[in-house]
Amino acid sequence: MTCAEILGRAAGASLLVVGDICLDRWCRYDPSLAEESRETGIPRIAVTGTEVTPGAGGTVAANLARLGAGRVSVLGVTGRDGHAGELRGALSVRGIESDLLVEADAVQTFTYTKLINLRTGAEDLPRVDFVNSRAPRRETEERVLDAFRQVVGSFDGVVVADQAETDRGGVVTPRLRDAIAREAAASPRRVFVADSRRRVRHFRGVVAAPNQAEAEAACVSEFGSVDYRRLRRMIGGPALVVSAGERGAWLVDTAGARLFEACAGVEPVDTCGAGDSLAAGFALALAAGAGTEDALRFGIIVAGVTVGKPGTGSASPGEVLSLAESAAGRE
């Protein structure tokens, strides 16, 4: 299936992104205004402008929406704070449904605050992250599980975003992983793609989509050596996709393991969010009826578009078609 055919069918596809839905706050500061605080003597960081975008699983959702998916919804947990309001607003302007987000008193909205130097355009100061180090309360977890079970049947595909890097505190708990595995086993025609930074080896029955470092760490933890085929068999899904940066991505299935090359001629500007955009393109293509090989080619092209932009960008259908045509011309 070609990129044009996938994009032509995108409007008929509905996808749910479940897991860690984050807020990215891009704060531009002026170093010339960094005078010392009168109260503490500590130099201030003078933020002169802020932009907010969906992050983590929200980046996946933003890419799905920009590519033209007919329906995109997110299921996750936020606090009852101002960042939650900013996140809902950032989702809404992109046409992403946020009504499944669960608000909870005991958590804060997962937020990355990125400090960008106004003079250089570089992110050159430590990020300020709002993270949760404790597992969600049982009541909050039950609300997420209930919502997932009630709505999963109305979507063509599910993308799991297990982005939390703390040992506890993420939305994707063992019970949610079990619920996802049961749904995947009960609905083999529904698309299930999971991206997990630290726990990919614990998923079952899904297409796992880690990056190379995450996949290698999972293999070494389980087997003592790197073996992508064995990892796919253990997870049990129809395929394993391992993104390999500028090299492209590995597709591992019953036919073996083969590397699909990245798009030639793309000058990377910012690789942040490349894995999210690849997973979004891959999942959308599967939901549109593409096979795994065509879906991975499509995902690689989507990622090729986004790495050519600053920040966690998204790819429009026109940009995807343009890059696909350019890549075909180089073959």
C-alpha cells in the first residue's frame, strides 16, 4: 500500500492513545534579563514567551491527528492543576478528544518545561519536569481500567505510550498491561502498538515499538544478550519494530529480522519525538489496512519529516507525500 493510499484511508481510522499523556511547555528566556533576585541573590531566568504542545503520548496523538486520522482520543491521568488545563487546550486545538483523561487529586500533570535561549534558539538550561514518583491510587487506576474496557471496542487501533521513567508513577500499570493483552488476544484484527521506555519486555500480544537502546536493554535483562527475534517471541505480538535512529528501523516477525533504511537526504534538526512519530505513522497505516512492511515504510517517512523540524513536530499529509516522492526519486 502506498503512502497516498494510506493517507486516503486515514479519515476512516479511529485510534486511542492510552498511557502517559504529557504537556510540553516551551519557555523562551532572555539571558540579558537574568538579573539577581533581590530576595535571594540567585539569578533569575526571565521567560518572555511560552508555547504549549501535547507531549509523550500526546505527541503520538498530535501526529495521528495531523496525518488525518478520522478520530483520535487520549486516555491518561492528569492532576487538578493549571497544567491540566493547558494540556486539554493543546489537545483540543489539534482536534484530539480529551474527555477520557482522568483527573486525580493525588497526582500532578506530567509536564516537561523546556527552557529555550531566545538569542540562540538552543535548549541550554536544565529542563524542569513535573513527574509522579508514586503509583496511581487504586481508585485512579480503576477509573482508567474501566474507561479502557468501555471504549476500546469503538477504536480501530490502540497506541500505548508508557513514557514514565520512574519505577512507579506511570499510568501504564501491570493491571493495565494485562487488560491490554486480553483485548489484543480477543480482537486480533484490532491494532495494538506499544512504546515503552523501560518496560517493553512486560507487554504481551502487541506490536512493541521500542528504540534500539530500549530493545537491547530488554533483551539483556531477559536473556543476557541481544536477540530481537527472541524478544518478539516472548512478547508474542505479530511483529516487533525497533527504531535505529539514522539507520532506520528493524522489523522482526515470523519471516525474520530486516532493516528498513531511513529516508535519504533528510537533514536532522531535532530527533526529539522521532520514535513517537514513527509509532504514530506505523499504527495509523496498520489501522488503514496496510501490512506491516508498508506500515513501517510509512512510519519511517513520517519520522523523516518530523526530525527535520525543531521540537516535537508533526507531519502533514503533504509533507509525507513530498518526502515519499523525494525518497523514491533517490532509489
